[in-house]
Amino acid sequence: MWKLKIAGGGENPWLRTTNNHVGRQVWEFDPELGTPEEIAEVERAREEFRNNRFHMKNSRDSLMKLQFAKENPIEINLPQIKLGESEITEEILSNSLRRALHRFGTFQAHDGHWPADFGAPMFLMPGLIITLYVTGALSSVLGWEHQREIRRFMYNHQNEDGGWGFHIEGHSTMFGSVSSYVVLRLLGEEEEDGDGAVRKGREWILNHGGATYTTQWGKFWLSCTELLRWAPPAPVQFL
């Protein structure tokens, strides 16, 4: 089971710090962690997101909130009033604000800050995976559980038309689609894996002109894996 570790790098030799990991959030996998009930709760959250992924594309940090709800238990003994059921009074407004503050407090980390996921951009993961692959460090840095979650992330954020967007809520683009497709293949996925998701991604790319229509940034990553000959029409600038 996964656990979000705050302000720590664990025993990971790949993480370095100059401030004792302040502000760092690291997901760590522990096969011994979690009761059967907690594991089942996590699986229910995953399945609910997968089933509604085309309509609710943001995970809302569900797994983190499940963890924090247990670490920061706060009992809310205030009535829940829905708009339209009664006249809005100062007491009702005050109770609503108190409920919101109590609920928000359960998501606060032990060091005082509020963690949040940064999983919206679809162009960050490909750069990491391609870099680790070409340097021969993919399996050294990312264990099997990490790779499984990366594949799950890619499948969950594939659009209905088979492509991937620039970000998780965006329409399919060549950059997002090519980068995500390459990541899945580098992680060992075959054409019919993901209930045919890999094949659908390839079809989207071919039906929209092919990988050569990706952005210059995308071509750079493809050239690193020798999938594309690097001959840029203009100098590449990194700001």
C-alpha cells in the first residue's frame, strides 16, 4: 500500500536535499502497510476514478485524503444544511464555515502545510521515463510498483478518442499522445495492453499525421531514444 511521506526522502539514494527535505512529498510503497479494509477502500477509490475518468478527470488527491482522514481525525458535530431547505441565517452560515474549516483541517500535514498533487501536466512524466531509459537507470530508480502506477496514470488519463492531451483535462494533442504512447512502450506495454489502449493511442497518432507532427520538444525526446533523426529547423533554446 502507498503512503505519502512528508518532508522526508526515506532511504532513497536518488533523492538529495540541502534543507532536510523540507517541502518534499514522496509516495512510498510498503507491501505490509494497510489493513484489508484500508486496502479495499483504496481499491474502491481507484475503481471509482477509473469508471468516471472521462467526466471527472481530476483525482482530487483521493488517496492522500484517505490517508490524512485517518491521521487527522476530526469529529464534526455540526448540522449539514443544504441550500433551499431553509432560510439562510447567521447560525447556518457560521455552521457551514466551521464545517468547511474542520474538513480542510484534516488535509493539513503534520508540519503545517497542505500537500497537493502536481499530476496535471502530461509532458513531465515522459521526460523522466525517457531520461531514465536512455541512461539505463529505469529499473534502478523506479521499482515495479512505481512503474505499475505510472502505467495506471497513463491509462486513466487517455482521452476517449485514444489520444492524450497536453494536460489531464485537455483535448488530445500530438505532443501529449506521442509522449504518452512512447512512455507506455518503454515501460514494456504491448499493443493490446490496457484493454487495447496502447493500440488506440497508436491509431490516434497515425490518423493525425504521425509522430513527425509532434512539437519540437517532443522531437527532442524522440531523438534521445533514436526514434526520430534529430535535424531541427531552428536552434533549440532552453530557458
